[in-house]
Amino acid sequence: MSALLTAAAPAGEAERRGGVRSVLALARFEARRTLTSVPVVLAFVAYLAWIVWRGRSSYDGYPALQDADRATQGMPMLVGLAVLVSTNLGVLRSLRHGTEDHFGVLVVQPWRRTAAHALSVVPVALLTAVCVAGQFTWEALKPGAVGHGSPAELAVGPLTVLLFGALGVLAARLLPSPLAAPLLVVVLLFAFMLGTGPSGEGGLSWLAPAVSAISSDTLPSDLLGRPAAWHALYLAGAGLSAAFLAVLLAGGRHLVVRAGTALALALAVTGGVLQAGGVAPSPELTAARERASVRPEHTCVEHGRTTYCAFPEWVPRTGTWAGVVDRVRSLAGGSAHDRPLVVRQRIEARYGLDGDAAIPALAEPDQVTVGTAWGGNRVPEFSSAVAAVLVAGTEQAAAEVCDGRMVTVMWLSLSWMDDPMDALRRVRLDDSVRGSAIVLAPTDPLSMTEGQTDVVRRLLEKPPVGVGERVRTHWAELTSPGVTTARVAELLGVAGPEKADSCVG
């Protein structure tokens, strides 16, 4: 009898021994197991490889940080799915190994063990946050970076990992089977792709962890209209709800657990409701987008003989634009060599991030449009727009050029580049250097006939110095409306086209 009394520990002492220290010790152990599990290691290897591969060439070296923050949200979902599987298997380890009955003699109750498994996800989420910070910092430190990132958007990746890890623990308590986690992964992937996938910005899409909505044109930060803060609150609440529900199902009935569950659910519901209400643009945002599209409030700076009017976030990039304008202008002759120009940054923001509307050409003389994206194909497109205005006078007139002036435009636009022939290929819609084609520009496209393409190709194969002297000497005739491609070729000293001019529609 005395032996039995000696062996039985007081309830208060047992409670203390199975308290916070035991939970934290088990959480540290499970965190190491999770971080070193095969699925999680492979997921992080793929994640890091993707960051390196994408970071070397993303945004052509000219990122807008209000896009770069959203670009950090996709890959953490892969890590989250791996963590979901690993935490689920961790909770079910005792069942798989047949040791569950042995845990019954321990003072760490099942609900405390469940809480430890939920806490074990935190270090993985912190490692994800380090990866997110590294990816975003890489973009922010690029010399061509502009704009501002959002802390709420950057928090989505780590919160996604927390949510998925908590779902793995909850699934183990709801359905204690090794098949539960793989089935849940399939269900989540199916829901993301067919139900609330991250490709759109509708109300239901915000139920998904990541809603990237990368648009073709970058918008200023204050025109995005994304309920990013409410979405972060929704993810945090959903993750906490899953964790507290798992603890409740494991037998945790303490006031702290019940209160935590209620608070977490309130956070998730509040964030979910407010993010759904924030999807539709407010009247103030709609008006701001209208102004930015029709009557933008620009900051104007001067570089040489050109004035550059841009949205405030893009003012640091005006020097880069000026480099292109100066190179094109230096090749022109007549008054175009010194004629003042105005470069205006223009966007179509009225349709939000999902919009893909074209920007109409300007009718005002000596004004050139530039967009919010830069690098890659955007450089020859802008260069062609500058050359077209120098030759035709306005963007509207340039879009209607169908004669030999197009040869002069394209030579001015491309001859100064490191690889003019590659630039010619990239600026044409069909990525070719032969035949007729549409030439892309920030506004209305230009058009080249097959004969004009032949002459331009021959000119780009010649040293630019000799051709440049002829361009300046014969500038008046080269830019006269109605001049034929054959005459332009003759003036510039190359073989003429085999076919007569014929505009493409």
C-alpha cells in the first residue's frame, strides 16, 4: 500500500512536469524531425534553386517591388504541402509504430503533444521567412529596382507554411490514417487549380493562400487595391484555428485553449470577410485609377533636351530612359538631332491588375510614351517609339507610316544596340527577321513590309558609322512622307527591296 502511495505522484506535480517545458522540448524535437524530413528537405532545395534561377533574370533586372513581393508567394506553397505531410506523419508516428499505448503512462497528455506538434511548424515557417526575405532583398538591391514592397504580401509565404503545417496536425486528429495527408494534398491542389486558384482576383480566389495576380503592366503601389493586410490576418487566423482545433480534438479543454480557439476563428472570419469586401475597388481607388490613366500626376525631370514625366516611384528610372533617347537622338539628322522631346509614362489602370487594355497613341507632337515595365523587349520597343516620333512627328502619325520612312525608323531604333539583329527579332511580333511583321511599341504598333525588312536587315549588317553619315546627309529626304523603300535603300547605299512597298494590316 505504501509502495503504491509512493509511486503515485501528486496531480499538481504531474501537471507541472507536463507543462510548458515539456511541450517546448517536444516541439524542438519535432521541429528537427520536420526540418530534416525528406519531403521538407526536397521542397527547400527546390525552393532555393528556384530563387537562384529566377533571381538571376527576373524582371530583366528592373523589378518593381510591388510586383516582386507577390512573386514570393507561390513557392512557399510547395514547402507548405511538404510540411503538411511531415507534421501529419509526425503526429501519427506512435500509431504507425504501435507505441501509442506507451504514451498513456506519460504525464504529457495527448493534447499537449498535439500542441507541441503544432508549435514544431514555427521554425519551418521562420526558415521560409528567411527565404522570402532573401528573394525580395535580391530584387530590391538590383540597380534598376523601383517601387515599394508590402510587408503583408511578404508575410503570405510564411503564413502559408504555418497554415499547411497546422492542417497536417488537424488532419491527424480528425482522421488518424497515413492516407489522410496525401488525400488532403490532392484536395488542396484540386481546389487551388479548379476552385479558388491564384490566377484571378475574384472574391473566392482570396480563400486560397496565395493570390499573386501578376499583370502584364505594373501599377503604382497606391493603385493596386489588394486587401493584403486582411488576407494576412485571414491566413494567420486560419492557421491558428487549425492548430487550436487539433488541440481541442486531442482533449485540451482548458480555458486558454477554448479562448484561443474562439479568438483564432474570429480572426479568420474577420480577415476572410474583410478581404472579400476589399476585392472590389472603392470609389476613391476607382477615381485614383481614372486619374492615373487619363490625367496622371507626374513628376517631371529634365535630362539634356528631353523632359521625362513619370509616376513618383519611377523617377529614378528616368536616367535609364534618357540613355536610350540620347543614343537614338544622336543618330538622327536635321532638326531632330536637337529637337526637344517629352517622354510621358502612361498606364491603363482602370481595370486593375487583371486589365490588359492597350494604351492609345499620343497625337501631340514630340511626345513619346513609356510604360512601367523595363528591360528585355521593352528597350527596343521604347527605342522604336522614340525613333518613330523623331521621324514622323507624333505617335499617331508613326502608327500610320507605311513607306520607306519605316527603314529609317528601325535603323535609328536598333543600330546602336549591342546585337541589332537580335533586337530586330525581339521587337517584331513574330520574332523573325524576314517578311512583313508588326513592330511592337508602348502604344499602337508599327508595321514593316517584307521589302522594308530586307533593307533594314542589310543596313544592320553594315557598320553604323558609315550608314549614320548618310542618314544625317539625306535626313530631309529619308523622312519625307511618301519616300519609297527603294529610294531609301539607294540613299543609304544598300541593295533595294525585291518587292514594292505594301502595308500589312
